[in-house]
Amino acid sequence: MEKADIVIIGAGVVGLAVGAELVKAGKDVIIIERNNGFGRETSSRNSEVIHAGLYYPSESLKAKLCVEGNRKLYQLCNENNIPYKKSGKIIVAESNEEEEKIKQVLKQGTENGARGLRLISKSELQSLEPNIIGEMGLLSEETGIVDTHKLMSFYEHFITEKNSIISYNSTLTGVTKSQSGYILNISEPDGVSFELETSILINCAGLDCDKVASMIGLDIEKLGYTLSPCKGEYFRVSGRHRGKVSHLIYPVPTKISLGLHLVVELDGGLKLGPNAFYVDELNYNVDEGHVEQFFESGIRYLNFLKREDLSPDQSGIRPKLQKPGEVFRDFIIKDERDNGYQGLVNLIGIESPGLTAAPAIADYVFKLLFN
Ligand SMILES: Cc1cc2nc3c(=O)[nH]c(=O)nc-3n(C[C@H](O)[C@H](O)[C@H](O)COP(=O)(O)OP(=O)(O)OC[C@H]3O[C@@H](n4cnc5c(N)ncnc54)[C@H](O)[C@@H]3O)c2cc1C
């Protein structure tokens, strides 16, 4: 049987960031990924926004790791020529009631340690973004956008050039506890399977993190690890509007998402999204019938938008812990030794801001294991 010191399940941005952090410290790592390349699931199906850490309750992991991840991610991009743009973001208020909500976001963001926040008046909003409708706004200067593919490609290269391994087309199908750790059963597409023993196992399996935790033997219902997948679709805005907006534009947040916002991509392309609805089945189709919802949301703040400007784009699925009607749930990043699983770290419910937070999550996991 093959042996490893550390195995990570999942080569999304989080598994890769954790892998890179460990490799940087001189550890040997094997990453097991069922797809034929990195980031084929949630990590390539998102808004690519580097968040500043505005919305999450103080002291939550989401707040702390987002604020820290924001700083670390810009530094990583600067040091390694990973394309990004600190475009800034404006949350736009349409009414007095929304002004109050925006002030609460400012208060929360400030408490969280987010930098570069200030309220802007209607006239400043108009001078910054002449094509945006709103009564006032909250400007976040530290919000930006990153080329997620290049970020993950950087991590992949960093990990493999140091002789650690990313094993693609390899699906974890079973786990047994052994004397010195865990015996993993791994299947390949040709039907061949093999066993791999590891003393440290890190579960970064995204939408299947709960299934992997259950496979290891944890009672996921009792521990509150069961996911409620929540889909988010995007609609593209016609290329004829390219260049009309430069900041990322957000409405005030809802209970389950940041609201249907305008993403200004690195190349200036515009897309609206994501919406948010819970799903039982995981597929990435975009329902063309949802165009009306996107148009109604978009015309509230985009003065140029016509219905015919919108066409279905991509979708992603949030690995949410928060069930329909529930209140806020934080990331779970847990060393499971208290539950009788020495050397196991579970990362559960790493939805937004997981991309932003990835470098800080990696540091956090490293400290859980080695401090
Ligand atoms: C619509 C949407 C918009 C978002 N926008 C943003 C944003 O703008 N900014 C931000 O910071 N965050 C955003 N996020 C969140 C961010 O995308 C995620 O937090 C992040 O991508 C999670 O990365 P991950 O590596 O944990 O998961 P994933 O990318 O899902 O990776 C998990 C990997 O595990 C693999 N895997 C699972 N089970 C097994 C198994 N049994 N064997 C082998 N491999 C397995 C999967 O194949 C997958 O590749 C958004 C999310 C969504 C859905």
C-alpha cells in the first residue's frame, strides 16, 4: 500500500491553497481530485471578487479570514504576477430604508477591520459612476477581482514543482481508520482502485465535504455538517455596454446572499448575478426563464439596461450550511481530534468568501495542525 504524510481531498482553490501552505513549510502532500484538472467545480463558478469582509458577524471565521485573506491575496498576486484589479465596489441604496441598511454594513465592516470604507453621496456616486442609479452608496476601495484560473494555476505549479503530487481523475470512495491514521480507497475512471495510507487527512471536498466527513465515520447530522446546496446563476450583459461601469456594483444584501450584483470582469465584460435558490439536484444549467428576475434587479441600478441585453451565462452552487429559513452559519474548520479522529481536519461549508479567504484558511489549517 502507498503511504503519504498528508493527503488533501479536493483541488479547488481551498485545497490548493492549503496544499501550497504545507509545501511552503517543507511538507510532502498528495492532493486527491476526482476531476481531470483543478477548480472544475465551485472555484471556477463564482464572481471572482476579492471581498473586503463587510457583512459577516464580528469574530466569525468568515469575517476574520476574509479580512486577512483580502490582504494576503493581493500580496500573493503582486508577488507572483497573478492578474487582478482593485476596482472597488459600491453598495447602492435606492431608498431611505436601504440607507439605514448600508450604514449597518459600514458599521459591521468597520468592526471586522475591513479597510477603505466610506459613505458616498448621490452626487459622488454620479460622478464616479454616471450610469448607476442610486440615492447614496458605500464605497469599498479594497474590493477587487482576481483571475481565479491563474491563481489556481499558480498554486498547482507551486505544489507540483516541489515534488508534491496532485492526483487528478482520482475519487475518494472510502476511508478506514488505521493505527497510524487513515486508509483511503481511491478509484480511477478505468475502474482501477488503490489504497493510500496517510497520517494527516484534510477534507477540502467542497460540495461533497459532508459526504466525505460521513465516509470517514463522523455523524454529520449530529455535528451540524450537512450541506444545503444553494445555486447561483449569472446572466451576461451585452458587450455593447462594456466600459460603462468600472466599480463592482451591489444592491443591499439579502439574508442568504450578497444580492444580485454587477460583476465587472478583468477584461471589462459585465455580468449580473448570482441569484440564490436552494436545490436538491446539482447541475449547472442556467434557466433562461429567470431573465425577468435579472432584468428587474438590474434596472434598479443600471440606467442603460434593456431586457434584450441579457443572455444566460454560467452558474455555481454554494456549499451552504445555512438551511432555508435559518440564520447565519459560519465556516467550520475543525481539527477532529476531540471527536476521536486524530490528524483529521474538516473544512465544511466553505461558501463565499471562500475564494478571498483561501490564503488565510490555509494559514489557519496549518496552525491547527502544527502549532
Ligand atoms: C455563485 C457563487 C459565487 C461566489 N462568489 C465568490 C466571490 O466573488 N468571492 C469569494 O471570495 N467567494 C465566492 N464564492 C465562494 C467560492 O467560490 C468558494 O468558497 C470556493 O471556490 C470554495 O473552494 P473549495 O476548494 O472549498 O471548493 P471546490 O472548488 O468545490 O473544490 C472542491 C473539490 O473537491 C473535489 N472533490 C469532492 N469530493 C471528492 C472526492 N470524493 N474525491 C476526490 N475529489 C473530490 C471536487 O471535485 C472539487 O474540485 C462564490 C461561490 C458561488 C457558488
